[in-house]
Amino acid sequence: MSPISLVAGLILITLADELRGRITLGIFTLTAVTLFTCSALYHRIAWNDKNKAIWRRIDHSNISILIAGCGNAYEAEYLYSLGFNNITLVDISETLVEALNEKFKNKSIKVIYQDIFEHKGNYDLIVEQTLFCAIDPSLRKKYVATMHHLLSENGKLVGLLFDKEFEKQGPPFGGCICQYEPLFSPYFTFNTFEDCYNSVMSRQGDELFINFSKK
């Protein structure tokens, strides 16, 4: 992919009318070539364990990550601390978004005030933490289709779903694997769909861990 990115970038730079456009395309081309080169070096060379760990971190840090309905964004903080530097947060609370923009103003974490169903983008990984259980169950089919649309080819949806019903009217809204499977199966391949073994104590036995790949 690196040679293709380089050739395509050079063509676009040549066709650009203005200097600003050429500079922008130059930066984009350099970034794309670097990303694909790092990924190729990691996957194609038989590194020793120490060097493999270094290249794996470089490769994985390039992936684009979306966390929708991000809440306090603890997951984003953790991912950033691991070296991931292309993280986007989307939430419909204007007050929360303002607070998070201030919190992450010196970090490469983008925070957007928007309804996730109106969001446009393309991501390698979407982290599901509290959005699915917060929306009305009538919107769950739309949620699944939206996540599928926002993921890149071979992208993954990873996170937690409740494995219980709540006595009081939600949110949060619960459910079970028998309800989730027919919702997600037309759009995703199930890599992992099982009880979460490391839930916080108050949710032990009440959560499912999911790792789904886009079909």
C-alpha cells in the first residue's frame, strides 16, 4: 500500500491548483506512506520479541478509534496512555463536550458535539461502553447499521453489553445474548461474544464482552 499511496499522492499534488493544497496533500501523502510502511514492517519481518513489541505499538498507535457516547472518557485516557494517538469522541451533551475539550486540549483526542447517528467518519476500531444501553431499544437496529457504516474494511466493534434486564424503565436498557445475536449477525462476524471475566465487582456476571469484525 505504501507505493500506491506515494504514487496517488504525487498525482494529487501535481493536479492541485494552489500552493496550500499542495502542502496539505504533501502532508497527507507523507502520513499515509509512513502509516502503511510501519504496518508493513511490523507484519512482514520476523522481529525478535523485543523489537516486535516496539513495532506492534507503532503499528497499532496509528489506528483510528471512535468512542461514541463517551461519558467521562476514561477509556480514551487509557488508550492515549498506551500510545494510541488518533482518538475521536462523540457525545450529545454540549456541557460534557466543552469540559472534555478543555481536559484534552493538549492531547491528540478530538471531541465532537454531535448525535452519533449524524456523524460521518471512517474508523478502524469503535469502542462500545455505554451508548448501546443508553439509547431506546427501538433504535438498536439503527445503532448496529451506523456502527457498521462508520467502520473501515475489517474494522472492529469492541466493548461491553449488559447481560441482564432491569426492573425499572431505562436508561440503562438491558438485554441478553439471544436478543443481540440476531441484531448484530447480519453486519458482523463474532470473534468474541462471552461473559466478561473482569467486570467491576458491582457488575460481575451482568456484562458480555464483544469483539466483532465488520462483514
